[in-house]
Amino acid sequence: MPQLDTSTWLIMIMSMFLALFIIFQLKISKHNFYFNPEPTPTKTQKQNTPWETKWTKIYLPLLLPQ
């Protein structure tokens, strides 16, 4: 059974990595990036819940004198 010739594998693997690196660099270079991104302010709407507008009974015993 003949032996497998692995002398050219290193050259093939290195050239594959080089080609992949060049392809990805070309793909990334086509993207447009903003120079100074500004956060957009979001408006939050306050919702009135029933326990915010009225006094609840749980707090009353803490404030009353003993």
C-alpha cells in the first residue's frame, strides 16, 4: 500500500487561509460604518397604575404611632 504524500498539504492550507482572509477583507471593506454614532432618544410613556394614585393599606400601620 503506497504512502500518502503530505508534502504539499502545508502550502495548500496556507494558501486557503490567505484566500479566505482576502475574501473576508473584501467583503468587510464594502460595508458602510458611521463615524460618530449617536444614540436615538426613545420616548417612554408613563402608565398610571392603580397603586401609584392611591394610598395603600400596607403603609398605614408603619406610620401610625403605637
